[in-house]
Amino acid sequence: MKVFADILDTVRRCGPVVHCITNYVTVNDCANIILAAGGSPIMADDVAEVEDIVALSQALVINIGTLNSRTVEAMLAAGRRANSLGRPVVLDPVGAGASALRNDTLQRLLQEVRFTAIKGNISEIGFLTGEDAKARGVDAEGASLVTEGNLKEAASMARRLSESTGAVVVVSGAIDIVAHADGVWTVRNGHPLMARITGSGCMSAAIIGCCLGVLPAEAPQACLCAVSSMGVAGEIAAENMANAGGGTGSFRALLLDAMSMLDGPFLTCRADVKYM
Amino acid sequence: MKVFADILDTVRRCGPVVHCITNYVTVNDCANIILAAGGSPIMADDVAEVEDIVALSQALVINIGTLNSRTVEAMLAAGRRANSLGRPVVLDPVGAGASALRNDTLQRLLQEVRFTAIKGNISEIGFLTGEDAKARGVDAEGASLVTEGNLKEAASMARRLSESTGAVVVVSGAIDIVAHADGVWTVRNGHPLMARITGSGCMSAAIIGCCLGVLPAEAPQACLCAVSSMGVAGEIAAENMANAGGGTGSFRALLLDAMSMLDGPFLTCRADVKYM
Amino acid sequence: MKVFADILDTVRRCGPVVHCITNYVTVNDCANIILAAGGSPIMADDVAEVEDIVALSQALVINIGTLNSRTVEAMLAAGRRANSLGRPVVLDPVGAGASALRNDTLQRLLQEVRFTAIKGNISEIGFLTGEDAKARGVDAEGASLVTEGNLKEAASMARRLSESTGAVVVVSGAIDIVAHADGVWTVRNGHPLMARITGSGCMSAAIIGCCLGVLPAEAPQACLCAVSSMGVAGEIAAENMANAGGGTGSFRALLLDAMSMLDGPFLTCRADVKYM
């Protein structure tokens, strides 16, 4: 099992190309965080080209944040192609439960594509397991967060979704959960300010793509590294912001700064990962 | 009539979900400014889901900045649904007058949707009242600004549009105008640097959505609070930038910073609102 | 032949409207860099309106970064209209060679539209000349960069493309090349950090649009000014970042800062342009 410093180092040396079919709200943040981590982003969402683009890439990230009838077909085609090429595929089910279109699309995606990792907040993951969860704004806090109070329930929900899909399931929140047949881990990194900017979750999925791109055979470890990296970068950003006295606009830039300068051994030390 | 500090506080406590059908140029800025103000953004523009999304939201913002045949239908469906649910709807007629597509779309929107607020620069508002105004780049300065020189003319134009549509009409510029059957107000807040970044106007409309989301029954007051908030945030950002010696890239981050840390009582004091 | 300070000054005085049909990844960066340079951006990509928008603009920039079947038609219509109006047109062939859709689109664009300038990295330009180049992620470094080692080869490739298209050809890299029937120049400005954020190349094309918008009759000089401006802004940003100790998030803001405050005479002095 590789330590996180080694995974991060491999991302930087290999520069995995990560194909994102993602929403237009945070697409720039996703591209910049992939570059900051050492990967190489490529965004393409037309059904006429996604199969070509997947073939050039080491990982595919599908984010349904601003899906439409045109891009849904591209997601399906890209996902199937990635499966046939053996490339890892990440699903970020943004706003699952918020509309029939999103729900139907998720059903089709889960039927037609084998995902390596699925990352969502507790309400999104809850929806995918068939549990009744209320969707709010996609950046919603509060009811959508994993905390010490609902940790066990969230963990077993994540494990069920992992068992039914075969994917590593990542539940993001104040505490992050990474669940797999091999076990369930918690990651206690990150900072509340991450929920006050748009894109933290989308960027996390993009970094999962980066790590899976260089470590496809060890998906749980790759997800743990990605989630910890984002969390530790958030902590560093918050610490640097405390010095600067800034708000959310500064935090956003400092988060990219922190990822772009993240020290491998520091990440290994600071990552707070526990087997449940 | 609520003071601005109370409205801002309500936004922060209630976290209104604001559904934006907006352009892909400044959509990230809109999401971040809504979060900075305390709201919860959700972006969705497919006709197959906008009615579901509107039903989850406290306000709808329609911005025609990069409209296309697909999203126009979504705007109409979302607007009608918001009307039937009694949710406030904001129109940002970006680039009104610049193309037949924009003009025809605006005509359809105004015929089929009842807007709670319409916000544009003087050339956009002029176009909606049927006056001949030349459209330039959507971030154009100069002829598109309200100044002391054309203030009266702009105010009466805004009032006419308010009378014909029933909406509160906000004309943005060096001086902002908020017009309604109840009266016309000026807001003398803001900073010239706001016109040197893209998205100031779009963010202003997004914040109008936030304030209307918590104060739908007092639309003029909600609009005044939103416009003042953006203006005061711009002033704070410019002051902080003067210390840092920055340019427009820094200003953009500092504007989000200022909104995310805006103090309610400070806003109440600093807002320069006058009844005309 | 105008010096760069004069061109920059003209951009600031005239505020050319630059119509961009561009990708949704970096569109906000393009709008902000155009504003920072003194231009006025307008983004519009629906075939029903691009001809109207081109008619309001001083230059058109076509970037195929996230093309789709809908926007390809808009690119063609806008390009033909710009040609018929005598407006300069810039092509940024992002990801040329990465998919059949991109390659077919580029072929159609080059057949149906006369470009004033074409800007790409060496692999993109190589593809357009029919040479076999491997496409990677669109922000890929390494093999896609012009260096002292492949400078001559890149210059003659650029010249061939210029001869076959009539366009000024700009090859971006550690060294930039500007090639035309009149000659070939190198521009040795810029900083490696520019390759670590998304959008540097797209912004460069946007600035070429600004400069061509005020100097359409002297296209090589306009391109040299644009490329030098971006490079010098990158150098200033890197210098200011060294003081601040930042990463890529800060660099991105500092790059916009530098362009927005770029001093004309400083640009003239610092621009490192050589005739080959």
C-alpha cells in the first residue's frame, strides 16, 4: 500500500490526463485544481468526441451538476468507453434527488457504466441507496453533512452503495467517509470554509480522478489520498487566510495555492485517516 | 420596513436556495457571491428539470448573457412555474438590443413571465422600454452608465418600465436607480473598479435573488438592500485593494471577501439610499 | 510600425468589443483579461445571434476548447460574417488532433473562414500543418512546448501554416513564435507558471483579438504586442508572487492584476522580440 506522499509524487511525475464531463459552474476550478495537483485536465462533452478523448485519458470524471439532454448522452458514451478500455471512472452525483432528470440520469449511468468511485454528500449518496433524503441547493450545508452524530449511519449507507455498485464510495462532509468492500475509513481533514465556496466537492472528485489515474488498481487508497489532499489543502488555506484576514474570495485562491504547493511528506503526516 | 442589517441577517439565517439560469461566463461568480451572502445557489438550465428545481428554490434568476435556443425554453418554463408557485423572479437582460435573438427572447419572457425585479444598465433598460439605445460589449462603460447628468431621464425610464411590467426596476451605473410604483430611489454606492471585472452586474442580480428569496413581499426594499450590499462590498474591496496595491484580479477576490464578511450594521450605515 | 506602448494605449482608449465563441472552462478568464487590457468582451455562441454580435464587434475569437455540434455552426456563421465585414478573426485550435470532431471542425473552419491569426501550441500547430503530433491534455506541457531545441523546426512549421492560410501564426511555448509572410519573430517573455494554470493560452488568443481589433491592418505587429503583453504580465505576476509566496491560485489573480496595470513604456522596454 503506497503512502500518500508517493501517490502525490506519482501524479506530479506522470501528469495523468483527466477527462472531465462536468458542470459549467465549477469547471474552471476543476481544471485548475487538477493542474495544481500535477495532472492535466481535458474537458469535452460532445457525444461525437468523448470516446476519442477518453482514449487519450488516464481517468474520466462525470459530474451531473448542470446536465442536459445533450451531455447525458456524452456521459453514457464516455463511461462505456472508459469501461471497455479499463480506465477508472468517477461519478459526482451533484444534486441527486433534486429533479426527475437527475434521478433518471443517475439510474441510467449506474446501469450502463461501472464506476470506480462515487463521491457525494450524504443526501446525494442517500438518494443513490434509495433512501429518502431532501435535496437542497447543491452547496447546501447542514442536513447534508456527515458529523459525529450521523457517522455510523452514513458509513453503513456508504458501504451498502459500495456493495451494490462495486465502486469506492466517498461521502463528503465535516467528516469524510471512504467505503469499500475492504472496509470503511474516516478522513478528518478539511475546513468549514470549503463549504462556503462553490466547487469544493467538484474539485474533490477531480482530484479523485487524478489519483485513480495513476493508481487504478488501488482505488480505496487513491480515494483516501485524494480526499485527504483536498482536506489538508483546505486546512493550509484556512491557516494562511487567518494570517491575511480574508474572506471566501481569498480562500478560493489560497485553496489552489495550497494544492499546488502541497508537500508530500507533510500530507502523509497531516492526513487524519482512520479505519472504522 | 426592515433595515438592511436585518435583511442580510435573514439571508444568512435562512440560506435561501436561489435557482439561476445564467450565462456560462460569470456563473461561478454568481454561485460564489450567493454563498458569500449566505444563500445557496443551484444552477440548472435544462427544460426537463427546471420546473423541479424552481420548486426547491426560494427565488429564480434569469440572465440571458449566453442564451441559446435550448436554454430559452428552460427560462420560459422556469419563469412560468415560479409564477405559479408565487416565487420571486429576477430578470437580467444582458445585452438587450444586441441581437434579434436577445430581443425576441426578452419579448417572450416579458409576455409569458411576471418578473418581480428587472436589473440592467441604462442601455438594456432603455431597450426594454422601447427606446433606441446602442448596445456595446456587455461590460461596456461610458454611454451605458447612469450619472448625475442623465439621472432624471434614467429614473423616469425606469419608472415607466416598472409601471408597464409591475417589476421593481433596477438601473445599474455609477449611480444605481431602484424604481417602483411606490417611488424611485437612488443608491450611491459602489466603485468604478466593479465595471472593470466581468460579472458585477450578474452578481448584483444574483444577490437581488437572495434578498427577494427571504423578503418576497417587500420587493423594493429587498432590491435596495441587494444593490447597496453589492455597492458597499465593492467599496470595501477597493479600500482593501488600495492597501494591497492590486489590480482587477485581486479586486475580484476582494469583492467576494467583502460580501462574505459584510457586517450588517456597517451596511445599514454605509448604504447611501435616497428617495427621489 | 507602432510601438507596443501605443498599441496598448489605443486598446485602452478605444475599448474594442471582442466577440468570443469560446470554451466554458476559461471563458471567465478570457472576459476578465480582455477587460484588464482595456477591451470589452462579448460572449455569444448561438447560431441565431452570432452574426448580429459580430457586427457590433471589432474582432472575433474562435476557440474550439469545448466545441459541440451546436456551437460549431455558430463558429462557422460568425467567421463568415466577420470575413464579409472585414473584421479580424482569431483561431485557437485547442486540442487539435485530440478527436475526429475537433479535426473535422478545424478543417471546415479553415476552408470556410479566412483567419487573421491562428494561435496554438506546437502540437496543435503541427496538426494543422498535417504533421503527426500527439495531443495530450489541453494544458499539457513537455512535448507541446517550443524550446531552443526545436525552435527552428517550429518556426518553419509556423511559416508553412502562415503561407497556406494567410494568417499570422503564433506558436506558444517557453519561447513564442510569430510567423508571417513578412518574417518570423521570437518572443522570449512569460513564465513557467503560466502553464500551471488553465487559460493562459485562451487568454493570449483573447488579447490577440483586442490588439487586432484596434490594429487590423498590421496583424503581425498586433500579435507581437499581444503575445509580449501576456508574457510580460506573466513575468510581473511571477515577480509579485515571489514576494507573496503564493501558488497557482494567487498567480492567476496576479496575472489579471498585471495586465490591468501594465505600463505601456514598461511593456515596450521589457518585450523581448527578435526577428529570426
